[in-house]
Amino acid sequence: MLTKKRRLSRLDLLAGTVADPHEVVTGLELRRAAMDLLARREHGFQELSIKLIKRFRSRPIQEGDLEVALRGLARDGLLSDERYAASRARQLAGRGYGPNRIREQLRKQGVEDEAERALAYACDGSAGWSTHAVAVYKKKYQGRPIIGDFQSRQKEKAKRLRFLQYRGFSAELSQALVSADEKDSGPSE
């Protein structure tokens, strides 16, 4: 016995509103699906191609059609790795990530060629990243000094350094921020 969902699906298939799973995906379908995804947010070339392949996974895509559709979108100004990298860098910087982490994320998304320009756009030069690191650090630790005996201070310093380096800030900048909060209130050993 067919379920209601299956009946609707087969009726749709007979009516022509749902594509046959063996029918090849057309270039127009690829373009429409890509534009649908791009209407929601920016995508990189690599990310969009992966999403389109997933969307049409049950139907074959002719070799080269995907590339042609994406190149057409790029030619029309709808798909841009540069815009995507800048958007993604701003988004990650807003979440408190530093330049190293953002660079790595952009590399994973396949837009490493645009990374440096996007990083410069996301934060104004190295002074901007320093200010950003101070803001992230203060938000997390709220200016609490590092106090206690030698062992507990070392443990707290290591924890704070790991936090900043995980977020993508340089070791030198992380060390400078953590050292500024260290206080010698405990006995020296």
C-alpha cells in the first residue's frame, strides 16, 4: 500500500511537476538553483558547486554543465569569490576570530587567493587586529588579573594563550595581552 506522500510524489511525476530521477539536469535548472542559493547569501565558487551537486544528487549532471552555469553567473556578476571572501571575513571577525583563523577558514572554502584582501577589508591593518584582539580578550576575561601561586598563574596564562591562539591571533599578540594581565600578588618561587 502506498503512503500519501508516495502517491503525491508519483502523481507529481506523472503531471510533470517533478523531474524524472533519470532525466539529466539542464543548465537552466542549475542556474535557477544557483540563483536561489545566491539570493539567500554570498557563496564561493567551490561552495556553490558542492551545494548544487548535493541538490541534484539523484539526477545526473552532464559534464561541464555545472561549470558553464557557474561561469555564467560569475560573468553576470552574481557569483564572486572576492565578495564571498570579504563577507565571510567580516562575519568571522564579528564573531571574535582573528586573522589566522579567518585565513584558514577562507582556505577551506577555496578562496585563499582572496584572503589577504578580505582580511584587510575586515579589519583596518595590523593595528585594527590588535584592537580587535584586545576587545575579544576583554570580553572573555573582563580584565580579571592573573593571580595566585606560580603554578596556578602558569595554568591560567596557558589557558588564556590557548584561547587567543584558537581564535586565530598571533602568538606575539596573545603573549602581550596575557602578560599585561599577570600580576605578582602571590609569593615568588
